[in-house]
Amino acid sequence: MNNAFAVAGIVIKEMYRRKDFYVLFILTALITLAMGSFKLFNDDRIVRYLKEICLLLIWISSLVIAITTAARQLPAEKELRTIFPLLAKPITRGQLILGKFLGCWLACGMALLLFYVFFGIISGAREHQFPVFNYLQALWLHWILLAVVVALVLFGSVVLSAVSVNVTISFIVVVGILFVGRHLNKVALQLTEPAQSIVYSIYFAIPHLEFYDVRDLIIHDLPAIPWKIVILAGGYGACYTGLFLFATWLIFRRKALN
Amino acid sequence: MASPALILGLLFALCLSLGSALGSWFQGWSGGRNQSANVLNALIGDSRRMFANHFFAKADAYFHSGYYPTIFDSQKREEESHLAGGHEPAGEEGELHQHDENCKHDESDEPGHQHDASCNHDDSEEASFLGKPKDWIDRFSRNFYPVHHSHLEKGGERELLPWLRVSAELDPQRVETYTIAAYWLRSRLGKVKEAEQFLREGLRANPGSCEIYFELGRIHAEDLKEPAMARNLWEIALRKWAAQEKAGEKPDGFVFQEITGNLAKLALNENDFEQAIYYLKFLKQKSPTPDRIEAQIQELELKLKK
Amino acid sequence: MNAILETKNLRVEYRSREAEQGIKLAVDDLNLSVCAGEVFGFLGPNGAGKTTTMNVLLGFVNASSGSASIFGVDVRQPIARQRIGYLPELTYYYKFLNAEEILRFYARIFKIPRSQREARIDAVLKLVELEHARKRLIKTYSKGMQQRVGLAQALINDPDLLILDEPTSGLDPIGRMKVREIIQRLKNEGKTVFFSSHELGEVETVCDRVAILSQGQLKVEGRVDDLVQQYQCNLEQIFLKLIGHPVS
């Protein structure tokens, strides 16, 4: 694990030395503050729309950071040939993959923390309440989702040839699952065979990322989710993360580096 | 070799000339969108209506604290939407109260029934648009989004306003947005002035709207206590309604009933039975219960004779 | 003397569109043996199979058949690389890091104890004369400075075996001299150096033994002095003769 954490440290350093995160954070902050500056119908206690806009921007930013960061890890190492001096050290390819995953995931976690602190400040300033427990829960679930996304994108980076292709396909898959994943069973019911079986298979096979999107619960101040459910969701995410990482390792270990 | 600056200058001059020449052609070609003073209209054209519908539905979703059918539940969508159902009774006459036909709650026999959070909604899974969970994934996912029917109340209705505002910006011709927003502003949030302002904005975009005139009249009657102004506005509303009918636009009969019913009620409050009978006769033409209206007319005629 | 680097019937095949049957033979039954404490030159024209052989030794590429071992451990085991240092031909390192951070990263992978890490980093930076630029990001470095960072990371773990792929490539004469000095110093310390190079003059000066590869096959292996005596010409002429190039 020492090697994996060493690689993770490099990934985190890369993230905070690149400009992407800062640009996205500033953009999120500016748009949210601009939206919050409007006084609608002389009522400054309206807050839910602001929470929704802020959370939407946070979600978009986090997905951009996670997908673009993860997509370029392994291809950049090969393209820039930094993988050679690295793998000439006593480090396995599995440790490298694990390190890249940990680095991307931890980096995303740090970015998320900052985003959610900002969100908390903005919503607290308006609502004059601060449901810390609910926000922490939302942050945790969001972070679990990013673990699955990062693992998926790392898998894509060893399967697909170009970074841009991986980024595009990953975005489509992730956004598609978030929007439609929950409803595929309803769609399947309206189809005939064999399409119904295909859609049902997809429905059961895909990682249901929508489990981790609890924005509606936060926006509408609904009660927190029982911890047993959160733990189960965490386990579900961990399974898919492990599956994607294992598949990545299976492919990467046999790949020629030159 | 010509200097780069000269080449750049020539290219720039060429671009300007082409722009001027094409501009006049474009003015006539684009179907009027570019004529619009509205930035949104110029940018996205008629698709703004689609966005306006989306934000209107968003307001409804907010009213239900996120519990809302998606396009995959579209069959149930109309049944569940009752953002527009917040009509208060006009008085003791049951005919002046209308439930929104989309309400799914038990209709009370009491004439003073209000559609609010205390409505007895059946929000069991079987009755809702969600239905019973179809599989373990469906069951598990219900922990992560709103699954209980509720309404915003006690000032929480303010959360609808931004979406109604945006919807109105995108589609100023959608009258319902103004009337619904005005209802929530004045009746639940105590913002009468803002309600009136918003309705007047709507009136500027829809000068022929009887619904907006009617709502303005309600503000003056119920909140500002200005019956004379209310009467004027309702009479204008009635004329607008008639004009729409004459033009073949088939205006909403329910609005006609509301206008005439309220005018009749106003007249009754002022003990002007003749005027009340006049308006009740109008009401009878469109009422689903003309016999009861007739009974009321006869009762008033008796009073008049006395 | 025990061989610390050994290949036995090493064979590496690639799929290639150009080859008739779709398979290109990059290394053909290579038997190499490098003993402890010697400086071993690995020579051959472009495409001879030198880099492929090095890639197998470093675990980048799997051999199609045969075996390779370092310190008696199969090269496919990561532990085989615990005591080696590698300098690639093209030196690219993480541009967003500075020299100190890169060395600290690699030192961590070698599990150099924290207490010794900083001292080790200081020592190698001093050796490659990069102390003045240790805090600057790699992206601001010149080619020569990047090559020296490469050398520093190859030496960070005080390796017993150094594998250098064209170590003087792209360097000016002063840089080449410094590399030769370092190789000589390592030899004096009893380290083993295995390097490939096109600079035959340098090889003749520095190396104890050489192997010449051509088209994936080992043409000759032996002490430089012995080969010069055997072929009655200098190393460059021996090289040209063995690869089938006419000698002027």
C-alpha cells in the first residue's frame, strides 16, 4: 500500500497544481453568488433554488474533475514516458493502478469538501440553519459515486485508445445512468422481447449511480437517510469500484508499454 | 509581398462589407426572431416555451418537495399536478368553489374546503405514481429521493417563486404562470403588492387576458378591500372573455363562472340585488348546476319584490 | 564470478504488419551474462534489439520464451528491481514536480526510511550538480538538466546494478564527461553498470566487457581488449564488421 499511496500523492499534487479545479470552483462560486444576488419578489429568504443551482454546479464540476483527471492518468504516463522510470522501480502494475485510483479519488474528495463547505456557507447564510449531518451524508454518498466513476474511467483508459474518446464516452455513460438508470425497468416493461431482456440486463448490470444523488433530499430539507442504507450503498459502490479496478488490472498487466 | 497589416485591414474591410450586405437579407429571412427585443427570444426562439414548461413543472415539483413524476411516469403526471389547484372558495355558495379536476384528494362536502396541506392525500405506494417497487433496485433507490406526497406550507411556498419567475420570463404569453404566482404571493405569503406588480407585468405581455384581470380584481376585493376597483377589473375581465369568445378562441368556461360569480357576490355584499341577479343570469348560462343558480335567482327576486 | 544479470535463450516476438507472417523477431535466443562489479557495454545498430532486451529486463515487456533474471530473481517479480537503477534514453519526468519531489517519490517506492531519505536526496542532487535547481519545476529544466535528474533518480536507492539506455544521448561534451566520471566512480565502488550506447569511443574507454547485437542476435561477447586483439582492429571496425557493414 506504501507504493499506492506514493503514487496517489503524485496525482493529488498534479491536481492542485493544475488550474482545472480552481477554475471550476471560482465559476461555481461566481454563478451561485450571482444567482443569489437577485431579490425575487422582495423576499430574501428564498433559498431552495439557490441550493439546487449550487448543487448542480458542484455535481457538474465534480464529474468534470473526476473524469478528466482519471482519463489522462495512464495514457499520460505512457505518452510522456514517465511510466518507464516508474515501473523500473519495485512497483507492480496493480499498485500503480490502485495508486492512480486512490490519488484521483482522494483529490476529488478534497475538491468535494471545499465545494460542500461553500455550499454549506451559502445555504446557511440564507436559511440560518446548518444540517451538518445531512450535508456530510450527501458529501459521503457523492464521494462514493466518484469512486465508481474514477474506477470506470480508469478502465476506459486501458480499453480505449484516446483520452478524448474515453472522456466523451464516460460522460455519456455516467450522465445517462444518472438520468435514466432508475427508469430502465419501466422502459423495459413497455418493450417486447428481445429488447425487453436486453434492457433488463442493462438495468441490472449497470452501477446505479443515482443512489448517490441525494440532491432532492438536501434541497427540500428532507430527513437524512438511515445509516444502514448508507452503509449498504457504500458497499454497493465499493463492489463496482473493485470490479472496474480488477478489470483494469487484468487488461493493463498484459499490455505492452511501448 | 504586401505587409501583414494591410492584408489584415483588407480582410477586415471585406468582412464588414459582407456583414452589411448579408444583414439586410437576414432581417427578412429569419422569421421575425431577430426582430424580437427579448434576448431570450432572439437566442433560442420558440424553444423557450419548452424551457418555460420545464420550469413551470419545476415549480410544481418544488410545491411537492421534490416528489414528482418524471417523463417515464408521464401517465400519472397530469393526475398529480395540482400546483394550479389552489383556489379558495368565493363564499358560501358551493358553486363558486371549484376543485381542480386534477386533484386526487377526497373532495370535502363542506363548501369552505380549501386545497392545502391538510388535504387527505393517499400517498401509499400503490396509489402514487411510483407504484409498488418492481425489484430490489427500485426498492433500494427509494431511500435516495423524495417518495412521500407533501405540500409546502407556512411560508414555504416562496420556494416556488423563482421557477415561476423564470417560466414567465421565458414564456410571457403563458397566463397561468402569472395567476398562480399571484395566488401564492397574496394568499400564502402576504405579498399583495408584489402579486399585483407581477400580474400587471403579465398584463403588459397579455393585454387581452381575462384571467389576469380577474386575479387583479381578487386582489383589490380580498386584500386591498377596494370593491369599486375590483368591480371595474372584473367587468373588464368579463368583456375580455366575451371578446375572446366572439373571436372564436374558446376561452375557459370556469373563468367565466368565477368572474360572474364574484361580481354577483360583490353586488350581494352591497345589497344590489338587481345587479346580483343580472350576473347570476350570466353565471347560469355556463354553470354545471343551472337549477341551483335559478333557485338563487328566484330567491333574490323575491327579496327584491319585498 | 556469479552473474547478477542473466538471460537464457531469451526470445521476444512482436506482431508486425510489415513482417511476412505478421510476427517480428526482436530478440532471438539471447544468452547474456553480466558479472558483479563490471561495466558492460551493450552495443548494436538501431533496431538490433537492445532496447527490447532492456525492456524485458525491466519488466516492461514479457519474453515470448526463455528467461531473464536479476540477482537470481526472475525479472517479472517487482522485487528484482529493488536494487537496480534505470536511466531511460528519453528522460521525461512529471513536469509539475520539482527535482526534490521526484526523488522523494522514488525514494518512497524504494522504501528508503524517512530518516535517510533527505540525506540521500541531498547526496544525489549534489552528485549530479542540481542543488541550485532542486525547487524548480521540471518543466523549466533544459535537456541536460533533465538528463541529470534522470541520473539522480537512477541512483537514489544506491543501486547495485545500474541499467543505462544511451546515457550520453543529447549531452554536450561536458555532460558526457560527467556521465563517464559517474560510471567510473560507480565501478570503483564495486557497482555493476549495464549500458547501451552508440558512442563506441566511450564504450572502449569505460567498459570491461561488451556484447554486440544485430537483428536480434548476439554476434559477439567478450572483454574489449580480447576482442581488439582477436580482430586486430578497433571496436568501431569490429562493430561494423559484425553487423555486416563494409569497413573502409
